[in-house]
Amino acid sequence: MIRGGRSYVTSPPSFSNDAKKLLVCTGNTVSVFSAATGLQITSLEGHTAPVTTLIVVPASSPAQKILCYCWTASLDGTVRHWDFSGPELLKTIDAQLPIYSMVIPSLLSEPQVQIDKRRELSGKLVAYVSVEDTSVVKDGSKELRGHIRRFNLAKPRIPRGDTLKETAEPESIVISPSGEFFGIRHKCKIHIWDVPSSGGGSRHAVSRKMTLHHSKFINAFAFHPTERIIAAGDVTGRVLIWRGVGNRKLALGNQKKKVRAMVDLDNAGVRGEDDAESCTTWHWHSAEVNVLNFSSDGAYLYTGGREGVLVVWQLDTGKKKFLPRIGSPLLYFMWSPDPTLSSVVCADNQIHLLKMPSMEILRTISGIKPPPSLPRMYEGLASTVAFDRSSGIAALCTENYCVQLYNLLNDRGISEIQVCERNHQPGDEITVVVTAVALSLDGSVMSTTEVKLPEDGIGGLVSLKFWVSEPDSKTFTLSTIVYEPHRDAGVSAIAFHPTRSMAVSTSFGGDFKIWVCNSDKNQADKDFSWICHAVGSYKKKPMTAAAFSGDGTVLAVAAENVITLWNPDKNILLSVLGATLTPITKLCFAGTSEFLVAASHFPRPELSVWNASNLSLSWSYGLRIEAVTSAVDSSSFAVLALIPKSFKTDETKENIFRSRDGAILLFNGSDPKPVSIWTVMKAKGGSISFLEGDKSQLRLAYVNGSHEYVVFDPNSDESHERSAVDYDVLAGQEETGDAGYTSLYRQLPDYDKKRMDDAVSLATPFVSSERPWETIFSGSTLNFPPLQKLCAEFFESLMEKRTAVVE
């Protein structure tokens, strides 16, 4: 089983002491990357919930730079001590509460040897943590559930600890580089505490507190490495610099006397009785400031925010320079022990390693980028994930109108294709929507559709694009662009032929078009393009989905709530399958078998399986389906279904599905009983596909709505043990009530012999009689004779032969 797609940007990363490794919080684990190559080396596994804090124990001398120790804290309520060179878990401490942030001041203020021998052994290794009081949450009260507490890490089980501050939500703790001060931001305030000289290990040690005020919400702040200076960024893009912070309230005895005379002075820019000498405001950013960090010598301040520009301010003069257009909002900026190397973390799940002071991007560690924000009218209609089954590569639509190619088997980004240009600006409204991406079966061709939204009801443009793979550069180049492929109607679906350079696009405007590549006609022509081969429609109904059969001889197109079968080469209508209850949104042939899977959404969701050989409905369930996939060489297929909302209000069903919102069901085309069921999270907007690069092993890939994924063998015991809900459990629930299998798939009809006999009589083949027009419409509609025969017999009824002889 392969898991990947985790976020790299939930918490700040940290460099090892030799600056050769970068440690990144990735979900429940910590991934260790090589700073030289950007490849993952190892991971720290053990936490059972997301890791929120990562602290590398600093080296006090050059000889200790080879030491690889770190502390982690997690929402699972534990603090863990690691040797990440192994990796090896050294110690686990139970905090009993979810930890959102943690700092350990003594790691910064004392050499490592002294910490190990004097602090931890004497029981004085103290951490300040931001926890969530879960007892308040369970009671459902509106009390403050975010607590800043002091814990002693020398004990295996941490007691309640001293509470320094309570807030409505858990806040992130920021510590000064010297380890003397720490603080939190809370709305328009910054609360700062000093660390007692004893390190806080004594039960009677008291942390003094002061507060700085501002008129706007504060997003981030940072301490100067050597002076009493604090920088903060607010939601409007302003940067504030407080100097002489805490000279009255947080000063030592002799320092306090020297500054006592300054109380009555007019401190420029300082609000009320805030303990600061002055406050300066700089304003360049056009949106909220998320990143603040001082250089190691304190001469420069680095800031960044939503506009994706890293700004370097000279602290004394306010002069600035820029690293422009990184391409995504900035979240963190971290220095390494090597002053020539730093990292900047972006909201699009990328970490850029920078060469300092030139700020040149050396390399990028890229995870799966998050899905794009879609207008409500396109939610549930866009197909934003496609799979190359042979290589295990997924094409995912992302922000900034891009398609990212990501290797699911190696958990690595490959390349990024800019579908259409966008000038990234903070507050940009969505003007273009990439509504679909599709890959050919061999991964050599990609197709995308985009919609330029009209402005004030004027304009708007639909584009269909075909891209050709470039194996050397591992990307795609644009081959053909078709503007308004279906006049002024939107494209509802794209599907590729399994063996040929042919594709079909369907339209809400009531037609479908078959596209072919002219390279099929002239293989020597390298400058080929895609052209329209045929156009089809059915009763002017919206065409909502399409799929080719396994051998490519049949094209199925959904005309709203009926399925039409076509010969794709001759564009001839072969047959029409009976109507579903609601419009069909997805079609898929079950491999090389005769079964065709159809899925409908609103207002009444349905999963139906049709037998294309006898044009009959095999079985159906009342399920809302997000995605359908089938194996190439068998009749197996899988669907991603959303669990009905009624399950969330039923305690028995909730326990069965463990608070998960979706399920993957594996079927054999002819059998309505699922072969396997796996419950999943974030199923809305998710996708599934079989991966068949290795013919000896069939794997199933699931990408959820947040672009996290898992690849597993659907036939292995491992996948069942970890994520499957056993069918017997569901069947057992069915016996005690309407939970489980019955409520999910509806009650199967009881066997009724008389009903079956009637059905058999209705299915009796049509037999001509002497007066065929009298019985021509008797029986099932599936047994109507061909159109030519109907016409002949109809005209024959108008010219009935006389039986009497005229003399």
C-alpha cells in the first residue's frame, strides 16, 4: 500500500544542524528530505494524528553538527523525541491533550551537553505548549478551549500543568532566537512572556507577561535575534516594528532602573501604555502578511504574503528588494544553519530552497498541489483528475489554471503544464475554469477544456485543447486548440479511444463530436493536429457523458437520461438503452465485457449496470457516484460512492463507517453484490482508477477531494485489514434493522414466481401474424422489430387486402 499527497505546508519545516537535511511535517509523519537533491531520505512514523510541531535540537559546537535529534508534538496528544539519522524513537511523553504548538526555550539558551546532563536528568526540561482542552469541546459550552501551558518533559505522563493564557482557539507559539521570550498573537494583540531564569522547571517559577496592541488583526510576528525588537504583519499588508519592547515589564532588576525614567516620554507610534519605545509602520504588501523572519545578524527583515513576493527590508533604513512572483501565497520563511541557504514555503504545497543572499531558487520540493476553487455552478460537474494507468501518473487540475503531473507510485511531482495564462494577484476573481482533463490510455495525449467566464453577462469562451506528450522533458506541449467546439455550449465530457488517436467530446448543447488525429493518415507528418471526424445528436437532448467500449468498436453517449450506442467510425446509431430516472453524469464500460455502468446525480442518484448485448438493465442501486473505473482485461469495475447523509444521524451506521463520508465498492459486472468495500474520507470531488503497469498485479488508486491519495492491491489481505469494511458486517447489520447493506443499496426485490413468469411472457420474442399491425406494439419495448419492418407493416395495414371476390 502506497500513501501520498500529504501537505507539506501545515507547519514550518526545519533544517538539520549540518543543513544537509530538511525535515517537513507531512500528516502523521515527518518526512526527511535531502537539501542537495530534494529527494526523500526517510520518515519518522509513530504519531497517530497530524504532527503540528517539529524542533531540531541545535548543536552548540561544530563537532555536534552531526547530531540528529528532534522533538515532535502532535494532535494525538503525545510529545516524541527522535534520532532522525536512524530513524529511531527515543522517548514518548503523553500530554493527554491535542497539541497545536510547542516551544522548548532551554534548547536555545543552553548548550546541548548541559541540557542532556543537567536539565533532563534533573527533571527541568520544560516546554510551553498550546493545547486544546477537549473537555470543554465535549460539553458543548462556549468556554475558552485554547490553553497555553507549561509542561515538564522529563516525566513520561504530563500532568495538567500551569495555564498561562486561555483563548477561544489554540494559538501558535513563537519563541525568540535566544530562548528568553515567547508569545502568541490573538486578534489585535501580541501577548509576550519571559522565560524564568530557572528555565521554568521550578514549580514556583513565574513567567512575566506584557501585551502589544494594534488596530487590525495580526497574522504573524517575529523576535529580533539580539535586540528587543518585535516585527508583526497584519491583515491589511502593513508591517509594524516595535523597538525597546519590555524594557519596563520584562527587564531584569538593574535594567529596569535605567529605563524607569522613560515611562513618561512620548513613545512614537506606541498605543496606550504598551511597553515599547517606538513603533514604525511599513506598507508595501497589498494583502495580509503571513511571513516574518529576521536574518541571523538582525540587519534584515524578510516578509511575504498572499501576492507571492518575498520582500527583504533593511531594518535601519527601510529600504527593500524583492524575490518576485514565486507563484503562490507564502506561508513560512526559514533559515538554515548554513547562512547561504534558506527555505520558503508556499501555499501550493511547494518548498523552495533559496541561495542567499541572491535569493536564487536552487531546487523545489513539490508535493501534490491542492485542487482549484470552482464556482458553485461547476461543482460536481468538473472532471479535474485523470490517470495514466500504465505509468501510475496522475494529471491533476490545480490553482493558477495548471495541470500537475504527479507520480503516484513515487510520491513525486514530475512537471506542470500551464493550461492558460494567469497574472496572479491577491484577490483575483476566478475568470477561467478548467472544467476537464483526460488522458489517452497510453498516456501520450492529454485533452483539457476551459471556460472563460463572461463579465457582466458579456463574453465567455469555451476552449478544447489537445496536448502531445514530450517524453524527454516529461511534460505536454499544445498540439491543437479548438475555440467553441460545440458552438456556445459547454463541454460536458471527454473520452479517448482505447487503441486509436480518436476522442469524443459531448456537449450540453445537444451534440457530440468525434475528433481524430491526422497523424493516423500520415505518420511521417510530425506537425499533426486534431480535426473533427463526425458530429452526432439524439433528439436534441443534452449529451452529458461518453465512453468507448474496451475494443473501441462501440461508443456510448448519454443523451440526458438515455444511453445511445454508436459506431464511432461510421457515426451510425446502433441502439438506445432504456431511460434512467435522472440525467446520467458518468459512463464506463466494464473492461472487455458487455456491461455498461451509468451513474446519475440529482435529484435522485442512481448507479445502474446495463447489459449492452441484450439491451437490458442488469441491476441498479440508489447511490450518488463520484467516480467510476474499470479494469481493462476483465469485467471488474469500482465506484466511489458518497455515504448518504442519513448515516450521520444514525449511531449504528456511524459506527460502521467510522465517520467517513465515502466508500469504494468493487464489483463484478454481473453480480450486484460488491466483491469488496473500503470506506474513505474526503470522497466528495475524489477520483479512482485501476493502475495496470505491471500485468501481474492490479492496483487501485484513490485520490480524495484534497488530492491526498492511496494506491493498494484490491485483492490483498493488507488493504482489507487497514481500510475495508467487511461485507459480512454490513449483512449482519441488515438483519437487525435497516442499517448497513440494505439501507445503502436499497432492498433487493423478493423472488416472485408469478411475477417472473409474467416477465418471461413479456420477453417472448416478437412473432409475426396474419394481421401484424394489431400486435406490433405488444410486449416489451426491448423486443420491437427493426425500423424497416415497422414501416413495412405499418403501410401494409393501410392497404389491407380484401377477402371477398369481386365479380
